[in-house]
Amino acid sequence: MNKCQDCQKEISNNSVRCKKCAKLGKNNPNYKHVMSDSARDSIRQSKLGDKNPMWLGDNVSLNALHDYVKFHFAKPSNCERCGKETTFLDLANNGIYNRDIKNWDYLCRKCHMETDGRLRTFYTNMKKNHENNKNGKMVKCTQCGKEKYYRLSLLLKNKLFFCNQKCMGKYYKILKKKQYDKMSKV
């Protein structure tokens, strides 16, 4: 058993001071001790990458692997497949989940869904849902005649249906013109 340097109490073999004396601040050997930048950097470098005891290599989770690649692979401004300029790029892999940057691409949302096969599945499921859904039906646009799916709640409220904002604008523009013509004839 060792004795505390300050109060001479018996302490465990690993310690220099007892808990009470260690908390006293000025008696603590690390009191106001500031580590130099070079010492801090050397400690940081000694635990980077595979030197870190928590390093899992390629056995890491998919989220952690995505984070690793995002950190080490600069994000471009254009999609690497179609060249579209956008700020919203997804990190997509080519089927091999590892830390090799050659297996990863930054793609726009559409290209990412196309390469994964999810876009085709999305459209087929959307079409099936509209055909099998009993909560609505296909209705023709009042302006252009194009068919669009509407929920039952909207069918009960509205008498006019439009496939998009453009058709709605055209319809009301024509309607206003007709009303103006009627008023000017009177």
C-alpha cells in the first residue's frame, strides 16, 4: 500500500494521492496543465484508422461505412451518372460494401433509384395501388381531358378536376374572359 503524498493516508498501489487530495486542484499535478498542439496531434495520429482499438475494418455497419466514405470522399456538385447539377446527391455503392472509394458514387436521387431498381418498382406499385384502391377513382381533367387519380374525399368536395396547376390556370383564365365578355355585352 502506498501513502498519499499530501495527507499520508493509505491508498491503492496505482495512485499517488487520495481522492480528497486529488480534487484539491493546486495539489493536483495536472492543475492548469495545457497540452501542446504537437502532443495532442501525436496522440490523435496514434489512434487514427486501423490503429484505433475500436476499428472494425470492413465488418462495420452500413451507416458507419457511409459516414466513413462521406468523410474521405469529396462530394461533387454534379451527378456522376447523368451530370445533373444539384446539391442533393446520394452516396450509392456498386454492390461491394467496403472502404474502397472506387466502389462508391455520388448520384442524384433519380439515378440512385434507377441503379438500385427502386424507381421501376415504385412506378409499378403506384399503378397497382391506384387500380386496386377503393378510396378513389380515375377522373378526367376538366381542361385537357387527361386522366388522374383522385381520393374519394376530394371527389365529394369538388366538381372540377385538374391534372396540374397549369390546366387550372388556363381554365380559370378562360372562365374570367367569358365572364368579362358577358358583362361587356350587357
